[in-house]
Amino acid sequence: MNLPLRFSSLTSRLRAGILAGIVLSAIAGSATAQGLFAPVITVNDQVITRYELEQRSEFLKLLAVPGIPEQLAREALIEDRLKLQAAISAGLEVTPEEIEGGIEELSSRTDLSPEEFVKALEQGGVSVETLRDFAKVNVAWRNLIRARFLSLARPSEAEIDRAIGSGGGGGLRVLLSELIIPVTPQTQEQVDELALQLSQIRSYDAFSEAAGKYSATQTRANGGRMDWINLTDLPPGLRPLILDLTPGEVTAPIPLPEAVALFQLRAIKESAVATPRYSTIDYALYYLPGGRTPEALGRAARIANDVDTCDDLYGVAKNQPATQLEMLSQKPSEIPRDVAVELAKLDEGEISTALTRSNGQTLVLLMACGRTAEANEEATREQVAQSLVQQKLRAYADSYLDQLEAEAIIVER
């Protein structure tokens, strides 16, 4: 499995992890006493310790990788051992400069410098050694795949012609049901357990019943059922999870700010119409005290009835603190995942009141303001060729990793 890193809200996740790091530092202080360095997995006689598992799990939490962190950490560390073993067998070495370059590449996807990135991770409970190991494996695997498969991945002129000729085609549309469970620090453990149970549902009726009972979104009245939606309208981190599903299956619990999300795939189809892609999305966030109380929801409903455009919210927020209203214009990859999910359901001028902040004490009135389409510039033959190379390299890498795992001796304790 290749873990998809999601950096759209990484900076806030890292900063939120600082408080958790205070507790984690106390745990790390007694790591030996707790048996954290005992082996829990061996991969071709190479050991993975409990400490490594816990470190990778915390790392994935800070990166907001969708799924169950503990399970993902096991899979990722097994793959890391296989990748590094293969690179060593091929005689490849990773230099300290390459590792630093890998860390700089990761930090470049946030608004943090490499030094700030490392410090934020350490304050969130993740050691710099864990980050260096992660960067080392990524660099080693990338170098190995290019050395082994690059000559095979170069496309022919005919392949480039076909790729250029297929540009501007249709896209995929999905029919989903959603279940968004609010979370507070006091309910985190219970919600995590409940979400894990609900993720095992395979019945449409059972999922709809659960959505009506537990979900906090406006779709709960309809059993969580959403309308057809373009796959590209969903947050980038959610798309591969949806594509991995077959109809009836439910995603693993997906952590959101102050919530946990589950999505069930009901149907998928191709669209003959080209799917639009957006360079920026404009939206407004108006914050109302009171959370999901009847009073706050009632006020939000009155505001929704009184405004037609995002500019109208300036009148609503007049003489109020500047922090009461946020007008944002962001790339799709920069939008927090829970906001992006709601925006995917909204047309320009529509409003959602599904989100909260401040541990449920603040209700968020979210309004879609507009979307700017990506410039439809014709790609050059070189750009198309590079894209095809990357696609083929990913396919070769996945196949090679599957082969390594099939041939490996993996013992879990």
C-alpha cells in the first residue's frame, strides 16, 4: 500500500498536536519500561518495534491520513522494510543530503520551513529520527523504481498521440451516503468505537438508519443519501478511498475537525461531459456561538433566509469582531477536509450548517461563494509524456511491491 499524504490541513494538525506532545513526552520517557522497543513484527528477519509502530501512528495522525492510524502504521512499516531491503540489495544508498531534501520536500507542502516542520512534529510527539527514516525510505524507493523501470516507462510516440487525443473527455460521478458524527474530547473514545463498528455495515438500509440516528449533517433527514456528485468535487484525500469501494462498502473512519466521517458508495458511473476542475474555490465561514443548540441553529436559518450572496454576510457581521466572518479563496488542496466535503454539496450561494468548531461550542455557517475553473491550456507533448511516465512508474512500483510482499516472510506477534 502506498500511503497518500494529505497536507491540506497539515499545519493546523501539527499545531494541534503540540498539546498532545506534552502527554506523549511523558510516555516516551518510560518507553523501555513499557516494552515499547520489543519486536512486534519481523520482515525477512528485520525487526519492527512497538515504539516504531506508535511513532508512525502518531505521525499519520498529524498528517491526517484517512483510516485507522494503528492499522495503517503496521502496513506502512512492513512496506518500508521491503522497500529498503530491495534498495540495499540493488546497491543503492541514500545520502544525508538526499534525506534532508526529502524532509524539505515534505515541509514544502505546508507553510512551515524544514526547521519549523521538524520542531512541530517533535512537539506533536514524533521524533526527528522517525521523520528521517520516513524520508530515507521514500527517497530510496523512488531512486530504485526509476533505476529499475524508467527505461520501460518511457511512452512511444503512438501512446503520446493517443493520450493527447483522449484529452477533454468525461469523468466519474459517484452516488454516496454520508454519516458525520460530531466529536468532543469527552466523546472521542466512544465515537471512535462507534465509527469502527459502523464502518463494517454493508447494507444500504442499515447505513441509512445509522445516518438518521447519529449523523449531524443536513442529509440525515434523508438517511445520509447525497445526490450524484463529480468525483473531482470531493477533497483530493477522499477520492482514492471512494474509488477503492464497491457498491455497499463503507470507508474506514475518516478523522475530520471535531467529527468522524463515514461514506458508503451506492453507485458509480462515467459521465460523457468533461468534469470541471477548479484552481480556486471561494467560500465564507460565519461563526455563531452556541454550537448546535436550537437558538444557534434558528439564528443560522434566519441568516440563510436573509442572504443571497456571500457579500450579504458583511452586513450580517457589521459591528461584530473581525474573527466572526472569514472570506476565503483557496486551492482545493488547501481547504480543510470537512469544509471541502460540505462545499462539494453546495452550489454558489447555498449554505450548510453541518460544521462546528471550539469543541462543538461554535456553529459554522458555511456559504459557497464561487469557483474559478482551471485554465484549459493545451498540454505540450513533453508534459503528456512526463505524465505517462509517472503513471507507468506508479504501476510498476505497485506491482513490484506486491511481488516483494508475496515473497517475504512476515511474522506478526
